[in-house]
Amino acid sequence: PGGLNKMAREVSKPSKQTGRAAKSEVKKGSSAAHRTLKKAGRDTKAELKRTTGVTTPAPSPEHKPGGLNKMARDVSHQSKKTGAHVKHQTKKEAAKGHGAATKAGKKAKEEVKNP
């Protein structure tokens, strides 16, 4: 036992622990932000109901969806769409950088092989 595998484990274990800890912290922050946003949304909806007097009626066959719930859905949908757009832009930029780095690496490797 030991040798190369032992060295690999000694490098891998701390990096895994660091990665897990970082992921856990991000998850905690994300969870807290989500709870805050949910509370703000509920409070806003309740305040609108109090000020306008419009509440969700009992379901009936003639009732068409809309009102405060529709507004909330529209706002939620728009924020999700915006977030997805930002994420896609970020990933596109990262992919461009990765592609450039890959090309440069392959070129350097080829130059080393064939001087």
C-alpha cells in the first residue's frame, strides 16, 4: 500500500472536502435567498389583497384563472426567464474561453511533438 495511489488520495481527499464545503455554503446561501424571496412574495400578495380587497374566490365552473395569482405567475415566469438568459450568457462565455484554451493547448502539444 502506498506509492502513487496514496499520493493521489492525499491530493484528492482535501480537494473533495473543500469542494463539498464550498457547495454546502452556496446551497445555504441559495436556500436563505429562496426563503427570503418566498416570504417577500407572500407578503406582497397579502398586502395587495388587503389594499385592493380582491381575494381569491371560491372555485366555480364559470371562473377563469387570473387576478393576483396570474400576476404572481407572470412575475415569476419573467424572473425565471431573465435568470435563465443570464445563466446561458455566462455559460456561452465560459464555453468560448474553454474552446480557446483547448485550441491553444492542442497547438502547443502539436508544436512540442513536431518542432
